[in-house]
Amino acid sequence: MKKTVLIVDDESDIILSVQQGLESLNADYEIVCAESGKECIKLLKNNQIPDAILLDIMMPEMSGWETYNRIKENQSWKDIPVVFFTARTDRIAVNVGGFLGEDYIEKPFEIKDLKKRIDIVLNNKKAII
């Protein structure tokens, strides 16, 4: 069964490279993309509920932190695992991202490592259900 992963990043090059990389490693992923926090929320409101969300922190208009808060405030979305992936490596971001999200991945990353970490998050979600 395909697992849906929503990639939320304001950089279309990042979205494309992650999407192509994940799809080349695992045909069991369906990748959905959003170029902003607002677009992410819109997809969720339209009932496009993914199995996991890869969420950039540094985005204009609505940051990854704000997007995360909106996701977790909604009863229908609060159990979606969120993996933060960002170029932000300061201690506060690493600590908060690691505490709030299911994982925190710093850019740049190896696509095989990203896939492995997403698999762990998805397997942990399945174990809880």
C-alpha cells in the first residue's frame, strides 16, 4: 500500500529533488507537494491527508513553526507525523524541532538517509495505531 508523503518547502528545487529522489528509491511513496504553509493547510482542508509531512521551517508568510501549530491544533490532523527538514542548524531550532516533530533533518542530506528516517517515522505511526 502506498504511503503519502507531503513535502512542504518554499524552494521548488528542493521539492523536486526530494520528490524525484524518494520516488526513485521507493515506488511505495506517493509524493504530494506544497510550496508554502498556506498551501499545506489548504491541501489538508481539502481532505488530502498524508501519512507524513516533511516540513521546512524557514518559509515566507507562514513559517514551518506556524504551519506545525495549525496542523496540531486541528483534531483531524494532529496525529499526522511531522518531520522538520531545514537548513536552520542553530541550537534552538534543533532542540525545538527535535522535541516537537517526529524527526529533525538538516539540509543538505542524503536522500537514502531521508528515506530511512521517513520509513522509521511511518513504521512508528503504524505501531501506535
